[in-house]
Amino acid sequence: MRSHIREFDSSTLNESVQNTIMRDLKAVGKKFMHVLYPRKSNTLLRDWDLWGPLILCVTLALMLQRSSIDSEKDGGPQFAEVFVIVWFGAVTITLNSKLLGGNISFFQSLCVLGYCILPLTVAMLVCRLVLLAEPGPINFMVRLFVVIVMFAWSIVASTAFLADSQPPNRKALAIYPVFLFYFVISWMILTFTPQ
Amino acid sequence: MLQQDSNDDTEDVSLFDAEEETTNRPKKSKIRHPVASFFHLFFRVSAIVVYLLCELFSSSFIACMVTIILLLSCDFWAVKNVTGRLMVGLRWWNHIDEDGKSHWVFESRKASAQESKTVSEAESRIFWLGLIACPVLWVIFAFSALFSFRVKWLAVVIMGVVLQGANLYGYIRCKVGSRKNLTNMATSYLGKQFLKQNTGDEQTS
């Protein structure tokens, strides 16, 4: 085991910049695929990275901006608000699962929770497109349906990765904050109006 | 997990020779990786400049915030994965083994006789200067944002402190780790000799 790691060490210390970039990009892309088609996979959790969550968080925050006529107060606080909710929520869930005795590391949990925001980001995109059409109950029903489906997808994806790390009698206790977290984000998406 | 670990027993003596060699070698002062050095400083300094000048250039808070976040992320990735390796031969990362336990790995390149792999003085100075000055500035910005109640900037500033502070901490541990390992090896070598002598005495007496 030690010699395997040492080989890995010396090869990455001298690799070219392009190799590094491609390696990281491929890792991020692979994780996005795993979220879209969730299966139990331990290898995914092992190399965590926070690039995906950062990209998703910035995209979500940008899309949740209200266009205001007054350019001086231009949605600044809401942008920071989304950031704070996502990252603070993820940190809280991670602390909760660690306190419950889970054997997942801090950054792995942040990674999984962040990547599983992908379905909700897609839901936000769809909602914004739907809101370009005329408002009405049908508009709302479509958005509600999309948000509910994506919310369920997020929960399924994250529990596929996180549930194994908890002892069996604590699974529900560890999963319900995840449920709350994605619920808050789905609520923000559903109640979003451009004006 | 430093590379010096691998040749613990056989290289005790040669490591001291290698140390003498580095002091006798003339200090390298040319910059071997100008592009890496440029980018090392570029992302950090432009993040700070954008933060200070955003009020003047653009009335949109969001554009500034997104720009600073992008610059900070690029800087974090570049310093952690590229410039540290090329300029000072240090690297740190997190490795999770099969049991699910996470290990932080701090690696430094062994001092070798090869020309192309030695660390140049100028690059080292640029690297450490950029690495230390910028997080200090971000901490100052954090206090100023807190006390002047510009709280909306606090999220960005805290992100700056965390990302750049993490790189600073990681590289300091790489550097301190490698030096500590040398002194550890020296003391353990001397300690072993001392013990051998003492147990030898005890056996004979």
C-alpha cells in the first residue's frame, strides 16, 4: 500500500500542466455523471473535489437573481444569501453526520452534497425558461412538477452515497437534514419570480 | 509521507553529503518557469485589485463578486497544483484509502544533483512572498469589512482568507515537514548509536 502511494507521488510531482488540468477536469466530469445516474460507488467518494459544488453554487446564485430596475441595489444580498445557505447548510449536515458517528470525512460529505445540487440547478434552469411564458396556474403546475422530480432525484443521489457511511440505526437521523437542505433550496427555486 | 522516508536506512550518510552539496552549490538566481511565476502572482494580485477597485469600475456587485470568486478559485488551483510543484518542488493533497480514512499528504522533492530539478532562489523568493503576503492582506480586508459594516463583502473576503490560507498552511507543512524529517533522522541515528553503545556496555558489565 505504501509503495503504491509513493509511485503515485513521484509521477504527479513531475507531470505536465496539461496533464494536471485534464486529470482534474475528467474527475469533475465523472462525478457529474455519477450524480445523473446514481449508483452505489465507493470509488467516487474517494477522490473528492469541491470544484463541482462551486460551479453549481455560482450558477444557482446567478440564476436566482431578481432583475431590479434600481441598478444600485442589484440583487447583491440575494447572491450572497444563496452562497451562505448552500455552504453553511452543507457544513451543518456534515457536522451532524460526523456527530452521529458516521465514518465519512468532512470534505467527502461536502463534495457529495454539493454535487447533488446538480438536479436542482437543472430545475432552476427549466423554471426560468418556463417563466418566460405567460404566468398562470399551468405555469405553476409545470414548475412544481419539475421541482418535485428534481428534488427527489437529488435526495436519491445523495442517499446513495451517504447512507452507507452511517450505522444502520442512525440512517434516518442522518438523512433527514439532507432532506431539509434540498427542501430549502427547492423552495427558493419554486418561489422565485423575476420581478 | 515524504520521499525521504523511502531510503531511511541506506541513505543516512549520503543525506548529509547531499546537504553539504547544496550549501556549496552557487545560488541559482534565474527564473526557470517565467509563465508559472507570472500566473502565481497574477491571480492573487488581480483578485485583490478587483476587490479594492470594484466600486470604481462597475456598479454591479454581482459581477465583481463572481470575478473575485473565479480569480480566487483559479489562484487556488494554480498554486496548489502547478506553481508549487514547478517553483519550489512541494506538493500537498488529501488521500483517502480503502478504509475511508483520509490522510493529508505533504510531499517535497528530494534534493538531487540534476540541474533541471533544483530550486532557484529567485523563484523561491517570489513564491513565498506571494504565498504569505496575500492571505495577510485578505485577513486585513476581513477585519475592515467587519468593522465598517460592509457585510455583503464578508462572504467573498472569508472565501479569500480560507482558500489562500489553506495553500499557505499546506506549503508551510510541506516545508517544515521536510526539514523536521532531516533533524528527526539525524537525532534517531544518533539515538540508535547511543543506545547501541549503552546496551553493549550493559551486556558486558
